[in-house]
Amino acid sequence: MTPALLYGLSGALLVAIGLAGAIASRSLVRRILGFNLLGSGAFIIIIAFARRVAGPVPDPVSHALVLTGIVVTVSATAVALALAVRLHDDEDGRDE
Amino acid sequence: MNGVGFVDMLLAAAVPALAAAVMLYRDLFRATVVFIVLGLTIALVWVRLDAPDIALAEAAVGAGITGALFMRALGAIPGPPRGAIAVDRVSFPWLAVRGAAVVLAAVAALLLAWAVLTVPSSEPVVTRLVRDAAPESGVGNPVTAVLLNFRGYDTLLEVGVLLLAALGVSTIGADRHAASLGGTRVRGPVILAFAHFMLPGLAVVAAYLLWIGADQPGGAFQGAAVLAGAWLLSAFAGVAADVPARRMPVLLAGGFLLFLLVAAGMIAINGGLLRFAPATAKWWLLLIESGLLISCAAILATLVFRLTDDERPEAGP
């Protein structure tokens, strides 16, 4: 058992928890939280893969990929949250 | 990195445990706080996996900016009052959906665990290609070399995605009136003193991350997240310089346009999109990153500010 393997398994669990939460939650905000957990789990698995080779430098391509992924995730999260807030506002307006 | 240490076991166990807490806490505010703690824990995981660039990005963007986004969204969505669940939600077969979700998640976890356990431990070809070409990239940090030189195309489009998100959030979020960046004030002497104390330091840290990113962990996006944090802090303290609305598009899109201009200019100079000559690459990359630092900071701050209006009509005393 190497640390990369251990973290890879931890990432797999994170994906599962995020996936279950994103599907089964009633709250839109919690679904977006689940979507973020799912993404983080995938990133951990990718970097664990990059670290499986015992060398001085891990694969920089995977690292650049995950860096891009983190920035794209925050963009998607912002748009999703804006939609959730707007949906809530519009539903409120209809009820009143 | 050698064997599995106590810290590794602690972190590997803490990540799924915190994630479960994020999903299971009834109170969304608590869930969001735990989510931010999880982000910082994952930043430590990145350090243990020899990925310091990602650790910086995770702490600043993943935990910091994303956490701020969720906090701001929760301020606008004050949670359903008790017992006020809509009728269609009661009749919806939640039990069946939850059961199916758990089964699906279990299958996904098993497949991913199988993939993690059986992946071959040979070095990918692309790792060697990057190592061989690294001296020609103009920067010493291989991750920065991949991001801005070898795969600059990806990063160009990534900035495009950020810009689109800022546009989308501005369109969806603030429909009543355009909220300026100075709209949100937190009153009290503590935040004012804290802002005066922190802001110069944060600006220096952002510039340092950009400069050091050429050879050490760091880079434009990490610096931009720190700068965006400084911008948010100054706005909450009420000391932010008010950017006129007509200047904001220049600030938001400037980095992307500069990147695009340099990318196209390389066709004329070196005969290929984003093809840099080894001798001058360092300075072109620095120019691109400087533009990205300012623009991405403005975009990240805009995402947080424009997510919701500050003067909410329904928010009475």
C-alpha cells in the first residue's frame, strides 16, 4: 500500500458520496455541493494516478489538467448557484 | 514520499468523513462550513501527493472563492421553513431515488477502486516528452510550462470559460439593477483595521505568486484568487475603489483579449498559434500571466458579487 493508492481509494469514496448527494438531495444548494465533492474526488484520483510512478517529479500534465479543472469547477458552481438563487427568487415572487 | 504515514491515514480517512458530513448535516450553513474545512483538508492531500501548485489553487479557489460563493447563495436562499414542503415533493418517490442513488454510488466507488488498484505503474510517454522539452518552455516549473506553453490552448479556453461564467452570473444574478463592487458593506471597526492591515500584504502575495510561478509552485490563477480575496475584503470593509460600470468589461475581458492577441501574434512571429521561441518565451508568458492575474481576479470577485443583489426587497428588518 502506497500513499498514492490510499488517497486514490479515498478519492473513489469522495466521488461516491458526491454522486449520491448530487442525485438524492432535495436542496439545489446541496446538490451543487455534491457536484463539487464529485469533482474533488475525480481530481484526487487523477493526481494519485500521476503519483503512482516513483520518480522525482510527478506527471505535470495531470497537474495542469486538474488546475484547469478547479478553475472550470468554480465557474460552473457560480453559474449553478446563480440559477438556484434566481429560481428561489422567482418561486417566491409567484407565491406572494 | 515513501511509506504510508500516520498523517496519510488521517487525511485519507478525514476526506470521506468530512464529505459525508457535508451531505448529511441538515443545516446548509453548517454543511458549507464543513465543505470549506474539507477544501483545506484536500489542500493538505495535494501537498502529500507532491502537487503544491494544486494545493495553492485548492486553498485559494476551491475552499476560498467557492466557499464565498456558497455563503453568498445561502444568504439569498434562507432555507425552507419547517413543515413547508411543497405537495409535489411529498408525492415524489424520494425513497426510491435515494435507494437508486446509493446503489449507483456504491457501483461507482467499486469501479473506481478497481481502477486505482489495477492501474499500471509505468511512466506515461507524455511525462517524458514534457521533461525533454522543459528547457525550451522559458519557465522552470513544469506545471506552468504545460499550462501556458505546451497546452496554452487549454488555458486560453479556460479563461474564456471564466469570462462566460462572469457573463452568465451577471445576466442571471443581478436583474434589478447593476450592483457595483462596492455594494456590500460589513460595518464595524474590526474589519476596517483588518483590511488596512491585510490589503497591502495580499497584493504583494498575489504578485509574488505570479512571479514565482515561473520556477516554483504558484502562478497566475493562484495569485488571481488571492487578489480576488483582497478585492472582496476591501469591498466588505467599504474601502474598495469603485470601478465605473463602463470600465468593468475592459477589466474582465482584458486578460483574455491580451492572451488571444499574443496567441495570434505568434502566428506572425513564429509561424504557429501559441508557438513561442525559447529565448523570448519567458517574457511573453509573463505578459500573458500579468493580464490573467488582473482579469481573473476581477472575474472571480464578480462571480461572488453578482451572484445575488444586495438590496433585496424581501429582506425586511
